[in-house]
Amino acid sequence: MTEEEIFAKIAKIIAERFELPEDKVTNDLNFQNDLNADSIDIVEFVLELEDAFGAEISDEDAEQIATVGDAVKFIAARQ
């Protein structure tokens, strides 16, 4: 899966979870600052990432995922 395909899949998850148009999702979008996501939102998003990509994401790794770009790079590195 290419980074573009990963981004598209993540953008769709974010659009549904945070009620944001997909075309507003960028690599620089910060979950806490731009989406006002709290810790529960982040945990639920990480669980969705795990389901969507079949990846195991530790709590330590999840703490490092602050932006959409971070999520894309994380998933791409673990394929």
C-alpha cells in the first residue's frame, strides 16, 4: 500500500470520526490542536487504525502520533 493510499484510508476514518470533510484532512492536521481530540478520541482513533490496517500500535507508539502525517508514516513503516 502506498503512502497516498494509506493517507486516503486515514482521511476517511478521520472524516467519519471527527465529522470533517475529507478534503480538509492534511498531513499537518494535529489531532489535539486542530480537531480538539481528547484522550478518548485518540484511543478510539488508534483502535480504528489497528482494525483498518491490521497493525498493532503500542501505547508508546500511539503517544508519538500527533498528526495525520505521523499516522501515515507509522503505518507505512509497519507494512
